[in-house]
Amino acid sequence: MICITDVNCKKHYLHKDAIARVNEAGPNWHRISAYVKLFDGGTIEACERAAEIHAQIERTQPAEPAKAPSFDDWFKERNSGLSFDEAHMGDGVLIDKSMKELSRHMRDYVTELVNAKP
């Protein structure tokens, strides 16, 4: 939520998604520094400058979530740069015991993803 003070000194707490547009007003005419247009059709004549309102909106943006590594990248990191295929293929055919290994590695990979800190 962001806080905008109108020219009558009333505070308005708004979700960033309620704001359609913020326009800078002229040279502080009647204490109006910005016009805040809302998606519900309303307008707030704000004491804050448009740049200040924009900064508040930017601070409410969630942090970019960390991207999980692909299984191949995860496997290579733990196996001296070898891919799963390079580590478990013989003559172009998946070695029988490799299916059990794949299952074990996938369990480890998924467990790490689930337990990763955001």
C-alpha cells in the first residue's frame, strides 16, 4: 500500500494497482502537486509530487524471484561438469542402473528446489 495525502490533509492508503495514472500538476497551485487518477474513476489532488508517488509505487514492487536451475545445470554442478547422459550412457543406451540413479538425482533436485530459500 502507498499513502497519498490530499489537499485537505486526508491520507489515502491505496494499493498500487488502484492507480491508473499520476500527473504532475502545475507550479503548486492550491497545494496540488499531482493528480492521481484511479481505476474506479476517482481523482486525488495530492500534496506529494508525482516523482514521490512513483517512488512509493516502485518500493511496493515485489523482488524478482530467484530462478531455479535446470536439472541439467544442477546435475553438472554436482558432477564435475558432466551431464546426466554423459555420466550414465553407455554406447548411446541408458545403462539399466541409471534409471535408479536418475530417480535418486531427481528426488535430490526436487528436494533442493522445495527447500530453497526465496
